[in-house]
Amino acid sequence: MEMHAASPKVRLDVVDDRWRLAISTPNGRPEVDMSPSMLRLQLPGGSVSEVPVPSEALPLDLEAARCSFSRKRGELCVEWPRQAVQEKLEAEGATAAEAPAAAEEAPASEQAPAAAEEAAAEEAPVEPEAPVTEEAPVEEVAPVDEAPAEPLRSAEEWKSMGNDAVKAGDLEEAVRCYSEGLKAGGGDEAMLRSNRALCFSKLARHEESFEDASRCVALRPDFFKGYLRGAMALRALKRFEEALSFLKRCPPNDEASALAAELRPEAEAAEAARIASLSGAERAKEEGNVLFRKGLFEPALEKYSEALGKCEEPEGKMALAIRNNRAACFHQISDFSAVIKDASFVLEREPENLKALTRRMLALEPLEKYEAALSDARAVLRQDPRSDVANKVQHRLSKLVRDLQRAGSS
């Protein structure tokens, strides 16, 4: 005796001039018997369910129909051409293999057999358009387990599906959902990237995790989780110095502070190993940088001067970078004349060097060289109109310089 199951959920869609009947069968793939108006499903476990074909899609073309089943979705899909259905209706009972043109030729074949044979020969090229022939190549490239085309969903829906997949432990599916959400557009890109960064990290895809985290904090500089995930990805890649530098940009946060405390000794050890592998001017310069960051400006000056003495090209890129750094040291100990000397040396060779311009600008003002400082401020603003320090110098000195010029002319 057959057991009849409750009617499953059914959805009828139109996809590329085809009817698609999607039937929910979460317990596994059923055995299917089809008729033009009905599908009879033998479900796992022995129960039977009968699914009528919706009236607008009648009749189901048995010759052209194909079935597929998605285990992931627990869904059976049956597809058949809409055009074939329309032709059946228009032909008033003709079979799917009978094209309208063949029906029109029938009277001529009764009146003149020879003419009918010619008509049949002329109509032969139309035969590949018949449903069975048309569907054959599709059957070859559509595996049984291939999922049907995704329905249109919003970015928010994809994000929710991704969150559910994370809870279920399916990280690959979560990555797919978040990626589809990004493709859909219009959603919270920062949150989608943050969530995907977390999944990438758990899947040991750390480079991709860092890329997503970087984009996340660019979109939302106040979102601390983006910084945490970026720093953790860099840490997993053993790029400890970069990880600590990335995390320092995070707004005040207890989790970020705790992670920074863990990273600091790792970054210092990595830095020491990196510097130990260097030699000559480059090593002395890096040692000077370490001292500068610790606030030991006079020892840093000595290291930068030592590095300059070891440069093979006194006016090369390395030497100019060392002079720029030494100018910053001189500024910290208020030796403004030395700042101007080193910065001007750099600017004579690299007139657009923004760091050297800024440092000379800030050294000229306390020496009361206001016109020169204002000129440097304007040069900085031409390169970086949003420079806060240059805008403040220009605001302070513009009126002062005008007053001095009037006084001088009078």
C-alpha cells in the first residue's frame, strides 16, 4: 500500500524561455514519473506525492523535459521549453515534433506527392529546432547535481544567508554568500568585507583576509573589527611589524589594545632580525629609525650621521632619505638652522619632496623667516590641499607677511 506524503512546496519560474518547476524535497532525490499534466514523486522512505503542473505551463513536454536535483538546496527542478508548449496550443493537438510549417505543407502533399517531397526537403533544416534536438547539448553540459540559477537577492539577504552559513560551520558557503552580496551592490560593503575577512582567516586564506580588512577600514575608519581582522591576518602571515602598524590606526578599543600588547614583542623581534640582516648605510639608518621612535633623538642623530658617512652616493636616494630623517631629529631638539640645512639639501635635488618642504616650513617660522615659511606652506598646499599643518601656517602668516611688506614699503 502506498503512503501519500503531504504536498511539497512548489515554485514555477520562467528562465530563458523555459518553464522551471522547483519542488522542495529536503529528504533526498525522489524517483519521478511524468505525464503532460502531473508529476508523481516516489520519495525516499516510500511515500508518494503527486504534483500537478500549473495550468499556465500545461502541457509538460515529456520529450524535451529534463530533471536536475540539488542536494545542497534539497530541490528537484523540472524544465521544459515554453515555445514548445505554445506550439502545441497553436497547432491544436499536433505533437511537439510537428512544426507549424510542416502542418501548412500537408494539403500540398495530398494534391501533389512530388511537390510534397520537395517541401519536406526544404523544411529539413528546421528539424534541429524541435525540442528534443535543441535540448540534447544542454543535457550534456548540465550535471544532475548542478544547482539552478540563483534567484535575484539583495545584498542584505546575501549577508543574512552568509551569517547563517557561518553559524552552521559552512565557511566556504559563507564566503560565497558574502561575495554574491558584494556583487549585488547597494548593501553595507564594509560589513560584508569584514565578515568575509573573518571567514577567509578561518580558512587560512590570509592574504585575501587582509585585502578585505583593508577595504573595510578604508570604508569605515571607526570600525575596530576591521583593524583587528587585518592585524590578525598579517600576524598569521608573520608580517608582525606591518600588523602592529596597521593596528595602531585603530580607534581606542580594549580588544585592539590587548592584541597590540601581544604583537609588540613579536614586531620588535622581527625588526631586530630584519636590521641584523642589513649592512652599511641601510643598517645604520634603520637603527636610527628605531632610536627615533623611542624618543632617543640625540643617539638617533648620531646613527643618521653615521649612515650618511657610509653612503656610496652622497646625493643618492638613500642619502636624501637619511638627511630627511636627520632633519626631523634636529626639529625635535629645536636646532632649526640644522633642519633648514638638511631639508634644503634634499629640496635642491627633489623640489617636490613633501616631507622636506614641511620640515623646512616649520623650521623657518620660529627663526622669524615668515615670507619663506609662507612660500613653503603654499608649496605644500599645492601638493596636498588638505594639509592641516600647512593650512594653519598659511592662516597665521598671511596677514603678518602683508603687514610686514606694507611696513617695509612705507
